[in-house]
Amino acid sequence: MAPDLLRAAAASTLLLAAAPAPATVPAVLEPKPASVCPAEALRITTEHSLSQAVATAPNGTAFCIEAGLHRLQSAQPKRGQRFFGEPGAILSGAAILGGFRAVDGVWVAAGIATPAPARGVCKAGYEACQWPEAVFLDGKPLQAVADRAQLQPGRFFHDRLRNEFVLAEAPDGRLVEVARARYALFGAAADVTVQGLTFEKYANPPQEGAVRGDGPNWRIEDCDFRLNSGAGVSVGPYGQVLRSRIHDNGQIGATADGADILFEGNAIYGNNRSGFDPSWDAGGIKVTVSQNVVFRNNDVHHNDGPGLWCDESCENTTFEGNRVSYNSSAGIFFELSSKAVIRNNVLVQNNQEGAPWYWGAEIQIAASEGAMVHDNVLVVRESGRAIMLIDQNRWKVGGGFYKTRDNRVTDNEITFLGRGSAGGVSDAAPNAENFGIIERGGNLFDRNRYRTVTGAPAPRFVWGSVEMDFANFRGRGQEKQGSLTVGFSAPR
């Protein structure tokens, strides 16, 4: 057993003792040494136009991006082109904003880009999240507000009618930047490689990456995606995102759709800083309409939204060896989909915002079938949920209903730090097609080991629409070989 596997996720020695990680859970992969550009690579200095170099170079060209800050670079790669960054190479989508004037106690500067259209749904208090124009003061992002009256230090207002940016604090002698370029690298070309680069402060729309690889077989490795307005990175069929840091982006860390997609060895944290509603789309990673997706050995923590999320027609998805902790809603979320393997993951105190009903589970299977959930280690926060199957008689586009059936939850180790729950739940009406599907749909919990820390109440279990204790859960045919230990005393 390796307690250090949880050290980055757990905040106290209690958690380390309460939820030891099985030795089968590997650590997040370390980045490769800083990339060395191939000898044949075309060198791009901070004075060059990457867009022009890419447009004039043939398929398969390698580019070496020199160390330093490359402002407002945006390029559409061709088939097989490769992009390598020297250590310290940064592509920035931000322009320097100047020309401020003092007006009635605030500072106003003319906008330097055409405002983009709004997209998405915002949380309360973040009503300006939908617009990608962002402002940075000495490198730190300011929160956008929807009304001039909401201005205060740490915030900015974009007057879209006048295309003016308004600050509450004097910008004299400070670096003010505004996200302007939409994408760093984008397009439908195949076989593009991106390695060793930092991408920051792009004004990309929600649900699209600052690097947006729509074509097949984009390979992204050892990169850093930060402070972009939408997603840090997005890939399509056969896309791979490896050993990268994806953090502090406006809406979500990464997105993807298509077949045979891999996210491996990434650190994904602090995303959704702009305040999108996670029930719309936000958090760590979200993949949709995809087959054969693998999330492996990622460290996913402190995102505002779910940690790892596969939603809508995902088929044959694997979540293995991930550490998922302290995200604001569900840890691993499998929704409107079929056939998943969720194994050997460590999940610690997700659902930090306390979702209502039975939402926000460490592992949440909603309106999905054929999920095999086994050999995971879970630490469930006060009033949290462990593993939940959820059915709401949800209708499919094209006809019929999604079925929460044939899901097997076995051999998991679950520690409750306070009140908590687990099981399968439905609010389908008695006349609904899916009424009773939790109980009669071939779903099974067995051989799971539940325990509570000293002083915490026994967890509650739900099956169908009825909440019960562990003995009655077993009486419903569940956990015939499972166990519950109440009052586990963690060594100090």
C-alpha cells in the first residue's frame, strides 16, 4: 500500500489513514524532459509570424518555437505538421491594453477587438461569464461583471455598446492585457503534434480549446494550458492529450468528441474560473458522443464542476488510475451513455458545493447502462454520496428512453467522513416506462467495503425510491458479501 498516492488529494492525516490507495493505482506520469527541437525544424522567433510560416510550409514541416513570449499568434496547421517549444516558449492570445483615462473614479480604455458573441449559462453572481474577452492585471485574471455598478478591485466591466474596458483600480505602471486572439492552433488537418508549449490568455469560446484539434490524430504532450477563456484544449477522433498541465481556464480544462481518445498523465485543476454553471458544462474534462475513450492516470482536483465527465452517447469508456479530488460536483460522471469500466481510481471529497438530492456522487452513473465500477478507493465528505446509480426516465433524441440498467458496483473501498449515502435512485413516476428499473434492471452492488470514521453516523442506502439502512439494503438483494464498519478509528 502506498499512502503517498493520496497525499496530493487528502488534506489531513485522517484522510490518508481512512482511505489508503491500493498499490495498483499508479502515480500521475511525470513530464518528459523539456523537448529538444528536431534538427530539421523551422525556427520561429518572437519576431516571426507563426501563421505565415505555417501557411507557406508544406505538410509534415516541424517548427521550433523559441523561448520567450509570442503574442497574438494563431495558426491553422497542415497535415502532419509538428510544433515543438523550447523551455519557456509561451504563445499568448492577449494584447496589451493601454490608453486608459480616469472617468468618475474608474479607468476606461477603448477596446482593441471586435466583441465575440455570448455562449453558455452562468452561475449566479457570474453573469458575464459568457463572453470570452478577459482582462489580466499584472498577469492575474480579473473577474468580469455584467454591470458597471458591480465594479470593485479585482473586477472589470466590458461596455459592449461602446467597446470599452473599465477598471476600478488605477492601471498606471501596471501591465494590462486583454484576451484577443481566438485560437492558438486550430483546424481539421490530421496527424498534428504539439509538444512542450505553453498556451495562455486566448479568447476562445466556451466548449472549444485554445488549441482546437478538430482533425484526427492530434497528439498534445508536455504542454501547459492556462488562463484561456473557454477550454484549455480540445481534440477529435484519435486525439491524445498526454502529461500536460491544464488549469485556471475560464470554462473547462479539456473537451473531446470522436473515437479512440486518450487523456493520460495530465494535471487538471482550477478550471471554470469564469463561473459557468457546471450543470451546463464546466469543470475538469468533458467528452461527448464518443467511443473508446480512456482517462488514465490523471490528477483532477479543485475544478468548479465535475472532475471527469463523459456525457451523451459515450460507449466503451475507461476511467482507470485517476486521482479525482475536491471538485465542486461529481468526481467521475458517466451520463446518457453505455459500457464503461471505472476501476482503480482514488476519489476524495468531491461535491464541494453540496449538490441537492442524490447528485454530486464520487462516482455517478446517470441514465446509463453497462458500467462496471470496481476496485476504487473513495473518501466521502460530510453529507456526500459515494457511488450512485440515477434514473429519471430521460427521453432519447430519436425516440425511447435511456436505461439505468446492468450496472455492477463491486469490490470498492468507501470511507464516510460524516453523513453519507450510496445506492441506486429513481424519481420516475409509476406510469413511466423506466419505473422500477433500478430494482429490476439487473443493477448490482456487492463485495463493497463501507466504513465510517469515529463519530460519524452510519451511511444511508437508497434503492429505487426508498432510503434504508445497510441491513435493509442487503434485504433487497444487494451487498450479500459486502460489509459495513461503523466507527472506524483512524490512527494518528
